[in-house]
Amino acid sequence: MAEAYIVAATRTAGGRKGGRVRGWHPADLGAVVLDELMSRTGADPALVEDVVMGCVGQVGEQSTNIARGAVLASGLPESVPATSVDRQCGSSQQALHFAAQAVMSGTMDVVIAAGVESMTRVPMGLSVMLPAKEGFGTPMSPNQQKRYPNIQFSQFMGAEMVASKYGLTKDQLDQFGYLSHQRAIAATQGGAFKDEIVAIDGLDAEGNVVRHDIDEGIRFESSLEAMRGVKLLREGGALTAATSSQICDGASGVMVVSEKALKEMGLTPLARIHHLSLLGHDPVIMLEAPIPATERALKKAGMSIDDIDLFEVNEAFASVPVAFIQKTGADPDRINVNGGAIALGHPLGASGTKLMTTLLHALKARGKKYGLQTMCEGGGMANVTIIERL
């Protein structure tokens, strides 16, 4: 089977809800990443054979194939096609899988995998709430209701179920949330994100144009005491807003090419795709899937947990990575070394290639070889991607 290589990876800095990225139409935000990938590689735009873009809220400004909208808002020629993917929080990680699979199959040589989400302009859940409000029904079908009677699928409840199943305390989760901020602060102040972030014009609180190149969600003055004081999301639970991912606006992307394209275009690979896999799991607890998915992926790849130098495990809620560490035995010092979504934000459909961008740059900075990325997804699924830095 042919190999697939990542030759460029970039992302915007995350914006808080109603924050510095509020003025950007999501198609234009996605276009920034597409143009930056072309700039970083110097590749001929006409050679891009497809753009696969993850997006969860495909309604309103993100409807009608946001991927194609981003292409038409970018410097790419009209000849470049595009399609939008929704695998919930794993949407752009799935976009990467589709891009890599196209290259590995030999049917394409240059594909961009990307993601975009403006959670300010397309609020979370709008694609469900708006049709329901107008009388057009909900996603829960009669057959689903028979299979899961009197059950409402909920990521919030799933996160609490994970915490309960693995015996995780509020204090453990508070400490992890605080660590996420401390790592993000250190990474930002140490310049770890400098090479991965493409700067854009943002708006300050007064509406003035300002440079936006620092993740807006980081609480630079955070303290463990303050995090411990945040109200629980539900009585008797373990999670708070401070140990949950932040609503975020952002875009990200990577370029995937074949060995033939590497040679013909004179490109330098950042990493080789070593393994791709997926797993469906219990949709009620929902967020536990990264654990069995990772165990299965490592077995299929003929690797052990200790073979992985760095991990990116999406911090949808602190209970997810903390349970992951507990069950898999992964070294906690190798997981989310530059912070995660609790501090940096979780722009839903953009998070997959965002995490991959950070993973690639972190491996390079530390001179490490293997990286594994996984994330929990609505419906009880998980993608796992293992890369080898070159």
C-alpha cells in the first residue's frame, strides 16, 4: 500500500465565544488556513485534488457545504473540489483519515484535510434546536427510541458517567484542568505555538482591529484554588465549567501527499501516517470510546502504549483524558504536553486537525518519533491516528 505524508499543518489561535474571532464568517476563516497551507508548501494550487473539511454545525453560515465555501473564499482555483464531514468532535480528524486513505489508495496525490467551527456565529446545537423549534422533528428516531428507551444521549452526562466509572474525584479533575492551563501558558510564553499558528486580524472588546495569534481561552491568572471554587455542573457530580472544554472559534488544516508528489513537487515531509482506525462504542456513556479505540489501534499497529512518545487526547471534559491515563497506563507527562481544550478551546469540527497540528510541532520540538491522537465523539465513537515524525 502507498504511504501518505503530512507536509504542512497550521491553525488559527482559538477565539472565545463572542471574542476576537467573532467578526469572521466561517468560510473566510477556513480559507485562511487553506491559503496558509499553500503558502507554507509553495505547492501549485491547481494540484490540490480535494479539500475535506470537518464541521459539526452545518447550518446557517456553515451550511451548503462549508468546505466548498472555504475553497471559493480562498486563493485556490475553482477546479479544486471540496466536501464537508461530520463525525461530531472528530470531524476534522476524520477529514484527515479520508485524505490519507485517498492518498494511500493511489487515487489522489495531494489532498487537504481541514476543519472550521464558529461557535459564536453558529451556536452549538443549532442544527438540532432550530428545526425542532419549527416543528421539523429531532434526530432521535422511533427505532432508536426502542433500542434506547427513555434515554437522552448527553455528552455532559457521559462525562459524569466516565468520572463515576473510573472513580475520579472532583479534586483530580480540578488538578488536571489547572495543569492544562499551566501547560498552555508555558507553551504560549515559550513560543511553542509560534510556528503552528497563522495570525489573523481579530476584534477587541471595543471593536478595534487587533492581531490575533494567542489562544484567547487561556486563563493566564488561573489558580488551583479558583478552579476548585467553580460550581459543579450537576449536584453530586465531579465536573465544572473549569474542567470542561471551552466554546471556541477556529480553523485548522494539514496537507497530505503521496510519495510521488513529494518527489515531483520537492516537498519535505513532516510525518508519515503510520496507522488509522475507528471504533464505535456505547453511545450512552459516549465519551469512553478513546480507551478501547486506542487499545485496539495499538494492537493492530503492533505497538505498545510505551512506544508512543506523545499523545493528544482531546479534553472535551477532564474525565476523558484522566480516565484514559488510568486505564491505558499512558505516561501522563506525554499527554497534551502543551495543554488542551480546557485551556485552549474546542472548536468542534476544527479540533481534529488542530490537535494534529499541535502534535506534529510538539514531536519536532522534542525530537520525538511517534505520536497518537484520539478524541471522544458524539454517538460514542473515537478516531485514532498514529503518526511517525520524519
